[in-house]
Amino acid sequence: MNVNNLMAELERKHPGENEYLQAVREVLESIEEVYNQHPEFEKAKIVERIVEPDRIFTFRVTWVDDKGEVQTNLGYRVQFNSAIGPYKGGLRFHKAVNPSMLKFLGFEQTFKNALTTLPMGGAKGGSDFDPTGKSDAEIMRFCQAFMLELWRNIGVDTDVPAGDVGVGGREIGFLNGMYQKLARQYHTGVLTGKGETWGGSILRPEATGFGALYFVEHMLKLAGKSIKDKTVVVSGFGNVAWGASKKAMELGAKVIGISGPDGVVFIPNGMTAEMNDYMLELRASNRNIVAPFAEKFPGTTFTPGKKAWSIKCDIALPCAFQNELNGDDAAELLKNGTWCCAEVSNMGCTPEAIHAFQKAGILFAPGKAVNAGGVATSGLEMTQNCMHLSWSGKEVDEKLHFIMESIHNACVKFGKQADGHIDYVKGANIAGFMKVAQAMLEQGVF
Ligand code: GLU
């Protein structure tokens, strides 16, 4: 395999889709050496096949806003790869959603889901609908209109969507209600991230953040360190940032910063449980600004226009959006003494930032390993739905612990370098790729 030739071909097929191309390049560079030791992969053209989505659905979503105006958005579902199980992955509602973003996310999802140890293929979907400033009634009407198109392409054993940026429990509720109405199927398992009383996993809201912190704990332990009393900064204030802060606090860390698109809040004495709860309220307000946090809690300060990475901290956890931590941010963190960065958002760091962290030799782990606890818990929710039972929070948490440990072990197995250093980027990419590639090889060419 020749990475540059493959990338040139991909650029020809997907011109200008930079996020997608960036995600593919990272994986190809990681797996090149191992791939070339497997002539059977080369013969079956696994890599040429694995970088292309199986299929993409694009549809118009028309709905009526509170003023009675007709609005039209675009909706998508990218079914990326089903070699190891039914398509699985979130729906993102954000004004910047486009095919490139969803292909990148679907591609990442394929390898992430492979890492979870569960049988789930990769998919992603969403819309350029912007939830900012929308009323609950508008969100409901949009979700219903979105499902009016999507429902024919999903199903318990074909494709199981979930939440992502802009899609949480409220949206999954509206989507699920409409799905059941249209399909006349009352199986609880066609979406995950459902409410506790209608088939949801009791731990799904916390799972991405909790899983990320379990991964960080393993990474730190192997490096002879502990998270206790360390300072942590998270970006964002949504569901993922909430869960990550909650678990970081439980493990004895001090969460000293959160951020939003409008700026950063510095919390000198560390986040309290009350502040952590308030993050959910802030998100549910649909205003997408973090400034009210500082107004509510005296002693915390809001700085407009600044990123979370301007705060001096031990551990940086990007929890919001792709490419939210760039080369300059990495330089600032390193100057301030940060010694660990774990991506909780998908592709949260730019390639320049990752190279800077790796060059400096600090602990770094990529999103597809760190944030896999979310989709893993979705996989557990699917299992519960198929078995028509519900596990307790303790049972789900134990399984999540086991899965995050397995993912960490896989990263170590495939990412251990000659000098003993663990390259978590390589480790996660190779471990995920090997599983999907083997499954594709064994099932023939089609
Ligand atoms: N959107 C989440 C992710 O990026 C969760 C997907 C799911 O639960 O299916 O993995």
C-alpha cells in the first residue's frame, strides 16, 4: 500500500472533503507498516474498500417554525461499514454538518465500534439543522420531519442511530416516537440513548465521559501516575463534558475550566457538584453559550473569545468538536506544563497538535479509543433491548469498565514501540483496522 497514491485517488473521488481526507490519512499512516505484512489484505484490496462508505442517503427535511415559516434542511445517513455488525452511530444536528463531516465521522465510527469488543458496524448521520435558539416545539417538529424520511433505512438489525452533537435524550425521544408511529414497530431497540422508562440504558448519558475517564485512569496507571489532585480542563459544556467532569471529580481531580463557542470559564477552586448539574441546564437552554455559568457562580470568571486551552492544567480533555485543539493551542498547553491530553471528542485535535504532543512525549490518546465508552454503552443498550430486560447502573458500569480496559489493552498491544513508549494513535488504529479487515476478508468480495 502506498499512502500518497491512495490519498490522491480518494481526493479525486471526494474533492475538497478535507475532514474526511484528514481522518483517512491518519488511519492509513498508522496501519501502513502492518498492512504491508499482510499480502492477503492487499490482494482483496481491503484498504481501497474500507475507506469508502457502503452507501449514503441524502434527503430534504421540511418543517414549520414557530412563526409559521417553512424551513428546509438537509438530512443524511452514511452507512459506512457493516462487516462486523449492523450499522451503528450517532446523529449530529449542527449548522456545519455536510457530507465530508459525516463521512469522516462514519469512518472513525467503524474503527471505534470495532474496538468496543461488541458486534457493531459503523455509521453516522444528521442534519445542518441548527438547534441554537430553537424552542422545544420546533425541535420536535424538526425531529419528526427528519424521521419521516429516515425510518425506511434504519432498523433493529440494520442500522441503529443514536445521539451526537445537538442530539440528546430529548431529540431521541421525538425521533423514537415518530419511528414507532411510522413503522408500527414497537421494539425498543431502533435508537439508543433512550429514556430510562422506555428502553434506555440507565448509564448512557454518563457513558462517554465516564468511559473516557476510565481510559485515562488506565493510561495514567501504566505511566506510573494518578489523576488524584490533578487539574483538568474540559472544552464544551454538553453531555460529554458533563460526564467527563463528573467522573474526573469523583476520581479526585480538580476541574478548573469549561468552555463554549463564546469563550471560557475559569473555575479557580474547582467544579462543585452543583456546577456540574448546572451544565445540563445550560445545554438544555439551547442558547449554546457558557457565559451564564460565570454569572451564576461567583468566584468563577468568563473570558470571551478564549479557548479552554488557555488555562494552565495538568490534563486537557477536548470534549466538544473536531479540530477544536490546534497546533497553537497545543504549544500553549505544553508551555503551561500540560502532560496528558485525551481526546474525548471525535478528532478533537488537529494533526499539528497531535504531532506537537507526540514530539514533546506527553501522554496522548485519540478519540476513537477514549470516547468509545459511549457507543459501547449503546451496544449494551441494544443487547438489553433484544433480551427485553434492563440492567442496573452498577451492572452497566462494570461492563463499561471491562470494555474500556479491553480497549486500553488493545492500544497497548498494537501501539507499543521498540523503546517501550505506547503510541495510542497507532495502537487504536491498528487494533480497530485489523478486526474490520479480517471480517471483510473472511466474507468475500462484494
Ligand atoms: N455519537 C457517539 C459517538 O461518536 C455515540 C454513538 C452511539 O451511541 O451509537 O460514538
